[in-house]
Amino acid sequence: MTWTRPEFLADVARTGILSPEYAEDVLVRLAHHSTAIEGNTLTLADTITLLVDERVPVAGTPVRELYEVTNHYQALARLLTAVADGEPLTTDLVRDLHSALMDHLTHDRGQYKTSSNIVTGASWRPPPPNASRNSCSSGPTRLNGRPPTSTTRPCWRR
């Protein structure tokens, strides 16, 4: 489900973690920089137009690039809710965030990868698919300084 600005701002208000203005600033910068590093061509100004003004910034922008940016509404709202609720950083939370970020972009959103990645021109090799699932430890982790309250395995130790 693609979220809208009013839905995002309503969730931000419910958490009480950030002011709406600051949350929107964080959203714009996070969405722009995290998608730019992956090759998204929208500029910071384009991202503001899309997320704050709720208009398509440039005619002919690939729909994929629009979803890559707008999916950050739900992902950031989910993260702020987790912090407000004292939810531990678990594999389920990471998968929820991945699912939100990949909405409309991939059929296996929120799932562990099943095929290997290749980074062209790099000497470093990403871990194989089975390592993603096994990389989470059994130690507790805290979000917002609170101990875990879930029985779900935390993602990493503090």
C-alpha cells in the first residue's frame, strides 16, 4: 500500500517522537539520499516536490523511481512507531521495513534473499543468501534505550 503525506504525518503525530516539520525534513533527506545511492535520478528538489507537495516532479519519471521515494513514508513511520513503542530491533522489524521500502517494486518484499548478489567492479563479495538469515544473533538489543519485549530474535547485539 502506498502511503500519502497525511497518513505519514498522522502516524508521526501519534508517535510523538518528532515534530511533523522535522519528520518531514528527515523523510525527504532519507528518501533522497538512500535512493540516490542506489541510482535513483530524482534530485533533492524533485524529492521535496514528490513528498511534500505531492506532485510528480518531472514528466516521464519512471514509476519505479517514484515508488522508491514514496515508500519511505511508510518505512519511516514504521520505524518511529517502533521507537515510540520500545519495540526491539528484530528480524521481523527489519523485514517490515524492507517490505515497506520495496512495496510495488518486488514480489518478495520483506523476505530473505534467495539468490546471490554481485557488485560489479568491487573486490568485496556480498554474503551468500543463507548468510542473511544466519547473521542475526541471539543477544538482546534495545531501541530507544528499552529492553526487548518480544520473543523474536533480535538482529544484533548492543
